[in-house]
Amino acid sequence: MKCEYCKYNTEIVDRLKNKEIPEEVVAKLTEVFKVFGDGTRIKILWNLFDNEICVAEIAEKTKMSQSAVSHQLRILKQARLIKARRDGKNTFYSLDDEHVKRIVEQVMIHITE
């Protein structure tokens, strides 16, 4: 029995099979992979893997300044890889959805095989 995720991916592959990938899709994929191509952003994503945390905590865990973390968070948010939630004066960040987590997991599996 296939999982729902696998079924969904099969449907995408079947739909796109033997078709040229549209340029707008290529551009969007390229931008997302550029965002993943930075070690600092990978460290931030890793810290958000199972946690919702604030800028100060991310800065502490990554040994970066809050200003540098904020800059990277803006890039990650623009790429729709993370989301923010305000609680009073504090903003908490988390992965945007399970897709982001799966991307990181799949690459980790690939590089450790």
C-alpha cells in the first residue's frame, strides 16, 4: 500500500512526464534551491525542524547575531520555507509546512547513503 505522499508524487510525475518544464517553474525551483544553497540558512532550518523559536534563540543556537539571523529569516520567509507567528512583542518562527521538512529529510538521506 502506497502512502498518500507517494501517490501525490506519482500523480505529479505522471502529469509532467514527457512534457517540457515551463520556464516559470524552472525559475521558481532555481530560487528555492538557491535559498537551500546557504549553510547559514540550513542551520536555521535545522533548528526549526521540530521547534517554533524566536530570533534570539535561533541566534544563540547558531552562534550568530540577531541582525544576521533576521536577515536570513527574511530570505527564508520570502521563499515560503518558514512562517512567523506573533505573540505580543515576540515573533516565533517555524517551518512553513511538512514539505520543507521532507526536502531536508530526503537530502539528508541521500547524502548519508
